[in-house]
Amino acid sequence: MIDSEHRRQAEALLRYINASPSPWHAATTAAEWLEEEGFQCLDERAPWELQESGRYYVIRDDSSLIAFIIGTNPLPQAGFRIVGAHTDSPGLRLKPNPLQQTDSLLRLGVEIYGSPILATWTDRDLSLAGRVALRTDTPEKPAVCLLDFGAPLLRLPNLAIHMNRKVNEEGLKLDPQTELPLLLAVSGEKAPTQDHFVQLLASHMDCDPHAILSWELNVYDTQTGAFWGQDQEFIASSRLDNLASCHAALSALISDDESTATRVCALFDHEEIGSESFKGASGSFLADILQRIGCALALDEESTRQALAASFLISADMAHAYQPNFDWGYDAGHKLIVNRGPAIKTNANVRYTSEAYSQALFIGWCEEAGVSWQHYCHRSNLPCGSTIGPIVSSRLGLRSIDIGNPLWAMHSIRESAGVKDHGDLIRVLERFFGSPAIPVNA
Ligand code: ZN
């Protein structure tokens, strides 16, 4: 049975995901939540003055966010407690000139972002959300706004089985160029120009079409998250990978009342495409922020290095839950059961950063939080995925562990996970953030 606190935390997660149909929304929704909790927004272009126990956050390019609380313990000795996760999810993104007309049908051309399970995008009530840049009097300062159409706007209808007789034997294969454009309308016009799409954006935003300079738009499923299962012990939603970990990290950060160690949540865009960008985990964002914190606290270079050496990173990203219908996909000794706690992810080739020491620490935190945990290891005859852990820990020289809650159907448009696991992960992360101010690596 799921207790009311776990249920409440899962409801909060689904609200967060519903309000975050794109990575730009994910950062903005997080920022609004942080503001309510007394966090102050910092601008990377301005000098910073940070106070002990002060709560702050920084957003880089609208979709990566780092939030932190300055601890009361001396940073060079206590180090940073960092939880990392990612704000982006695989899916479809609109092309700059998306409009296509075939006979009388208008379609929008898309690119594939990351590695979605494409077949799951068929027959869903799709819409668009993202950011739009509007013209102002100053070319250097376009006004960037979030956009969410909300209601179903687009669709990728399947081909009837009568024209695709082998679909159940061979699976649905979609050509990304010719078979992914999304149906928008029937048009009487001979050859509508791209202006037609700009008009659509402008009418939704209630602005002059000439004001629209550029945009990035994410395709998403308008179906909101739901509870399911015999005891409503599971949740289903888009973007659980990895907004569930973002939500757990922020929940744990916010719940802190005694800020002894300096705690950091680093939520990066672009994980699903390799993290190589100025706001991705491979960029300078986290290093810059940690260094800025050191500077604002008047630490010299050596003291900042000491702080990094005493720090610890939990890289939180979802893990593959066992689905018995596909038993062949799993290693027999590492079948993650949903609602039996977060997984410690290991890989001998360091696709995950977990090692004996960091695992020992994490197990200790789980035990103290009263949370069970599991081991995940991929099948030896399948290539293993990775996440931000190896990138961030190697760039910054941080000891680290890769963990994550069990998830069914990773990269499907509708993934599912456990209610209990979400609340349990929050408890472990709270315990981690509250760990005594001794160097973690001592
Ligand atoms: Zn992920």
C-alpha cells in the first residue's frame, strides 16, 4: 500500500511534469517553485553577493538550472553536496520551415531529438510547446517567451493494418524524413507559405506575425499523468525520464531547513543528445557556478580545489525496470522491481560512475533514510546507456555515483514508474544533503 505522503509526492511530480511540456518549461516551472520557497535568481553577468544559508538559483539559456543553498559549514572542508539530473526528454522538434503541403493536407516537418521510441508517437493527441523570440526595438534584446498550445494540435495517424499487414510481426518502422511529418490541417490554398505557420504562432500568442523572429518547439503528448495499478501504486506520464529525478532533487533541496553543507541541484538540458553544449553537462555551467560560489565566499583557488575534493555528486537518472514479458532484455541478477527502491547503476567501463566507495556511502544514506535499494547492471551482450554522471564527475574531479528509480518503457511517449520509489528517492537525497559536514571522501 502507498502511504499518503508518497501519494502526495507523486501527485506533485505529475503536476510538475504536466506544467513542463518542454525543457524550457521544466526550468521555468522549477524557477517558479524555487521562488515560492525563498530562492533568489542570480544573473551570471552580474557580480554575486551570497549569504550564509542563502538560497539561490541560476538559469542558463532558459533550460538548464542550478539551484543551491549556502551551508553554514566551511566550504573547503565540507565541500559541495550535488545532485545532478536532466531537464530534456527525447522526442520530436519542429524544423525552422516546417510547413509541407501534400495534396490538400498540411503537415509539419520534424527532427528527431535524442532516441525516442518513435512508434509510441503515433495516434497520440500531440501539441507544441517551447520558446519563441520576439522582435523589440533593440536587436540585442529580443523578448523570449514560452509558448504552449495546450490543446491537441497535431497527430501522427498510424497506417491501417490493411495496408501494413505485417505490423504485428515486424513492428512499426517509421522513416524519419517521409513518415514522421505531423498532420495539422486540410487546406484549400494552393501552396501555403511558411507564413501560414508563423500566423498560427502569432494568433496563439496574440502578437503581430512580423514580431516573431525565431523559435524552438517541442512536440509533446497532451495526455496528463495518471496513477494506475491494483493499488494505484504506479504512475504513467511523458518525460518521467528525467523530470522525475529533477523533481526529487528539488524536493529534497527545498525540504532542507538546517543548511550545514552547501547543497546544489544541477539540472541540465541536452543530456539526451550527448550533453555537448554551453548549457549541457559537458559545458562549463556547473564548474562556473561552483567557482562563482567559491569567489563570492572569498575562497582562494586552493580552498576552492579543497572544496571540490571534499564534494560528492549523485547523478540521478531513471533506470530500466524489469518487464517480465521481455525477460530476454535483462540480466538475471539485476532485475529492478518497481517500488523496491532506487537502483545503484554500475558499469565496468564507467558508463556509470558508481564505484565501491561511492556505493558504500549511498547504501549508508539509504539505510539511514529507511529506504531499500537495488543494483542495476545491463546485459553484457547489449550496449549500456550513460548519463551526466561520468561527464560531470570527470570534468570537475568529483567523486560520484549514478543512481535512478526503476522506469518501464524508457523513451516511450508514456513511461511508467513507482509511486513509492519517487518518495523514497526524495528521502535518500534529503539524507545525502543533510549528511554531516565532514569531507565525504575522507
Ligand atoms: Zn535520462
